[in-house]
Amino acid sequence: MKNLGRKASLPVLAAVAATAVLGVVFAQVAGAHTAGTPLIGSVAAGKTLFKAQGCGKCHTLAAAKSTGTIGPNLNKIKPSQALVAKQVTTGGGFMPSFGGTLKKAQIDDIAAYVYSSTH
Ligand code: HEC
């Protein structure tokens, strides 16, 4: 009987876990950038950096007229500014890291540009 009880609770646990994960993801998306919050960094400088750093070779971004397909389409994933900054800084998943070549302020500029041109 003890065994049965344990089996029955597994799907419940899985559902609770899935809900928790979804909640976190939703909270991140919803709280990523509320309207009116000023962007960190310069959109104009970010536009230049996006081209210079070759982001468009791997990413599609309509504002930059880039059509790369190695990485996700930025117009589709509409990343938060924080997500762009994190990904550019650390790289990962076949994307190079720019944390060693760009200053934090430059990464913020790129993130401001990607955010503002996808939202
Ligand atoms: C050599 C190809 C390449 C270059 C250059 C590149 N990326 Fe990426 N990028 C990728 C790949 C591949 C992924 C998917 C990584 C993954 O699935 O974990 C990615 C993911 C991302 C993501 C999404 C991260 C996430 O968690 O969803 C963002 C935002 C991003 N890149 C922005 C940029 C910006 C901005 C630049 C320029 C500074 C850049 N990338 C340069 C290949 C590249």
C-alpha cells in the first residue's frame, strides 16, 4: 500500500514542478521590461556594435537587415534586455562569448538595441 501511494503522488509532483517552472518563466518574461523603464545603454551605439560584432551572421534581426540562421531569430524570441546581455557576455550553446572582448557598457548597448528593435 505504501508503494501505491508513492506511485500516485509522482504525477502530482511532476505537475507541481512543471507549474513552478512555467511560473518562473512567465515571471521572467512578464517582468523582463515593463513599459516606461528606461533602457540601459545606447540603442544607436548598439546598432553599430551589432553589425561590427557579426551578430547578424548568426541571427535574423529585421532592424539590422540580418538574416543569419545559426542562432535563434531575435524577432521571434524577443529577448529581454537582461537576457541579451547575459547571452552576449557568457555565450553558450555554440554562441561565442563576448565578455572578454566587449566592455560591459558595450554589451548593454547591444542589449538595448536588440530589445528596442524587437519590442
Ligand atoms: C557564431 C554564431 C553566433 C554569433 C556570432 C552570435 N550568436 Fe547569439 N546565438 C547563437 C546560437 C547558436 C544561439 C543559441 C544558443 C542556445 O541555444 O543555447 C544564440 C543565442 C542567442 C540569444 C538567445 C539566448 C537565449 O537564452 O534564448 C541571444 C539574445 C543572442 N544569441 C544574441 C546575440 C548577439 C546580440 C550577438 C552579437 C553580439 C550574437 N548573439 C552573436 C549563435 C551566435
